[in-house]
Amino acid sequence: MAVAMRAGPSQDEIRRQNLGALLRYVHVHGATSRAELTTALGLNRSTIGALTADLAGAGLVSEGTPKETGRAGRPSLVVRPESGRVYAYAYSVEVDRLRAARVGLGGEVLDRRELDRPRNLVAGEAAPLLAGAVKEMHQTVPPESFCVGAGVAVCGMVRRDDGLVRLSPTTGWVDEPIGAALADELGIDVPITVGNVADVAAFAEHARGAATGCDNVIYLYGDVGVGAGIIAGGRRLTGHGGYGGEVGHMVVVRDGARCDCGRRGCWETEIGEYGLLRAAGHAEARGRDALLGVFDAADRGDARAQSAVRQAGDWLGFGVANLVNIFNPEMVIFGGTMRDLYLAAAAQVRSRLNRNGLPACLEHVRLRTPELGDDAALIGAAELAFERLLADPLN
């Protein structure tokens, strides 16, 4: 019986893959010499030259001579992403604020806007506000520039196929089509991709932040609730429908405090905003400023605040130990309010992690805060928008 042989990739497919690889490298690493591209991509000089010419012709990169190198001989041309000309819009929908930014190819934030967000604001009300911020930024965009898409980071469970926000207990959203609502408000014909805020922040930190060079990473993000972006083997781990990473809903206390998700004893009831404020005696308070007030009181010697911070830090270490034992990451990054808690209670986090973590899993794990800071969500949302361009730059 004859076995059909699978045809290899065509020359056109190989060229498209190489164009994407070159543009992605320059997008992530910035200005890069042709010589470095030859080494990094494993292609010869003439191929690099032809690919660069194609990308430059499309307005995606530019070439120029480098600054003084101090070396003899003719310097290699430097390839730069056209950050000011090629851009994506990025949005971050958070519990207490809405943020929008214009991000250039190469990850540079070119412009930004921030708005307060009432906690009862529904998606249909948020979309016009975000669109308004973008229209304001768009007035200063150079005429020869072009937008390749938009990305949205949301605190909640996002369906991968169509970006529907299935559930966001901290914002009160259920089955909200925020991407479609934004498209209607903007009136521009570009793709809009929606992702979970912890997932896109992990994406950004892995590409150009604290986790560069690490292929196994957990990014813990806190707002009112807690979620995780997980990088395993260099790839984002989001699960079958895109709902992976809801670590804040690990049940850690049987019949514990009620969570916004409707269940009891979730991890975020111990380390999230409500749990920490409740333990500090401020059960009616809300917002990040209230949390920072607890950390400040603990620093000034307030006994109840110190107890609340120690307790939350111990619970944070408890959950991190479980995640480290399951995923064996090289790095755990604490973002959002988890950064504030980690910095305030690092001793408790490390102590519990060392007690509960398996020795083999603890050998190489590092605990870090985000190198990109609060911009991780915006830059990660922009990365979602750039993916289509990077996969096939000329189409």
C-alpha cells in the first residue's frame, strides 16, 4: 500500500516564516545589526538583506548605520522597528480604572490615557469611555502611520475563540462582549483581541520584562481578586477554552469566607483586597489606596495591621508553594496588589514557601516583581494585537 508523502513547505511559506521571525526578533529586541540577525536566525547575509528590504518596503522597519562602534571596517547596517509609524491600541479594564495606550511596534508606549472606573460600570458604559480615550489620542497620530489592531486586558474569564468575558466577579461582568462593543464605538476596521489581564501581563514580562529568558513562569496578579498568567515551556498556558489561570479560586479553607464567585474558601478571600482589609479591621473600605494604607500602618507599628499583613503573607506563600509544586517554574512574579503584599510580607511568603514547597521544585525558583510595572497589562494587550502582524508581516 502506497503511503502518501507530505509535501514540505513551499518557498513562499518559508519566506513568510522568515519574515515573521525577523520582524519578531526586532520587535522584541529593538535595533539589531544585520550581523546579529544572521547569527540569531541562522540565515545567510543575502537572505537577511532580502528579508529586511521586503519589511522596509512595507514600512515595518528601517535601516541605518550604527552609532560609532570603535571597530575597524565597514559596520553592519542596523535594522529598527518603525515604532512611530506602526502601532496598536491597548486597553486595560481594571476594577478601579480604565487605561488606554498607543503602543508602537517594538513595545514603546507612545501615548496613554487613564480614567477612574466606578465599580458598578458595565461593559456597555466602559466601551464609550475607552473609545473616547483612543479618539483623543488618534488626533495626534502622524498621517503616514497605521494601526494593526487592538488588544484588551480584562480582569476575568475570557473565552479564547471570540473574546467574550464569561465571568468577571470583580467588575460584575457576565457574558459581556467587550471587544464587539469597542469595535462598534471605534468604528475602525481592525481586529480586536481580548485576554485575561494576568495572562497578557505574563506574556509581556516573558517577552520583554523580568522573565526574559525564562520559559516557565507564573505571574500572579492581584486587584480585588487574584489570577495567574502561566508560561510553560515558553508557551502561554490558558486551557481548553482560555479560562486557565484562575488560581484565586483554589479552595484553601473548607467552608471559609464567601468569595465574589459565589463559593466559599477561595484563596483570594485570604489574600485579596477584601480579605486583607477585613483582617485589618477595615471591612467596609475599598480600593488600592485602602490597601496601601494598611501596609503603611503596619510599617508604622500598628499591631492589627501587622497581624493582617503577616497572615495574608503566609496565605500568599501557601498558595505559591502549591503552584510551584505543580508547575515547577523558574520564576514567580507578583503584580498588581500582589506586588504590594509580597513587598510588605516577603519574609512570611518565603518562610511558608520553604516549608510547603518540594525541595526539588524550590532549587531554581526566583521570586520577583514586574520589570514593566503597571505597564505590563497594556504592553501585553498590545502584544496580542501585534501577533497577527508578526505571524505574517506582508499579509
